[in-house]
Amino acid sequence: MATFDEFMDLDIRVGRIISVEDFPEARKPAYKLAINFGPLGIKRSSAQITELYEKEDLVGREVVCVINFPPKQVADFVSEVLVLGVYTESGVVLLQPDREVPLGAKIG
């Protein structure tokens, strides 16, 4: 079991997707995302969300991300943040605030 302190070690923030690109080099279907975290800057992520989301539907969407994991090399791309979602039989459903919040707002 994880402790509350371990949970608090995660830096989970809200960002807004500002660009989406296909990622054909990835082993599993994925997009390359650029996400604006306001005062924390723009960070990139590889996200396996192609089953339920079209590129044009993602731009402008707020997402919830872990921003303090070490960067991960995915093919020729460095993924800096983990976009959070729920695994379903149809694919990954993204987590998002139910109201607009400031970019970079901390979850917890």
C-alpha cells in the first residue's frame, strides 16, 4: 500500500494541450502532445489515447498530469510528463477538471 506521504510526493498538475502530432515511431499507437502548464512552462508527453480521441479534439483540452517523473525515452521522443487517464475496454479516457482551472494548478 502507498502511504499518504508517498502520494504527496507526486506533483500532479493541470495543463492544456496546445498541439498534437501523430507518433508513428511508437510501438503502440500514440500521439505526441505539447501541454502548457502556465508558469511551469510547456512540457511534452507521449500518450496512447488514439482509440478514443482525434487530434483536432484534443487541442485546447485541459488534462491532469504527473510532472515529476523522470523523462522517458519513447522511440526518438522524450516524454516529460504522464497524462492521467482511466483504462476502459474502449481505450484510455482522459482525466480532466470539470471546470476550467488555472494552468499549472496542483492536484492534491
